[in-house]
Amino acid sequence: MHDYINSGYIGYLCPVGDVDEFVEVINNLILDLEKTKNIARAAKRFSTSYTWKSHAFQILEYLKSFKQK
């Protein structure tokens, strides 16, 4: 998950089993709704690059690169 989630930008990563950290993150999100909205927007933008359509386009572009050589 560390490869996908930039903690504090598009979400938060908490150590497994660290309930105190999890509760602190949730409380901070509840208290700072503007930051929560910004994280939600950034996560949505980020997630749009992980669709079947975008992967198909990347594969086609890769295959086209062989044709051009």
C-alpha cells in the first residue's frame, strides 16, 4: 500500500494493530473537514488513473512503440 497511498495526501496509513494511531487519524479527519475534503478529492483524482480504460490505453501505447521502431 505504501506504493499507492501518500500518507496525508490521498489517505493515511496506520501501522497494523496500532489502534491509538488509527483513532488519532480518524479524530483529526473529523476535526478538520477541509483537510478531509482535500484528501477525498486527491484520492479521487489519483484513482482515475487505475481504470481498465487507462490500463488498456497504456498497453496500446506500449505496443505502438514496437511498431515505430
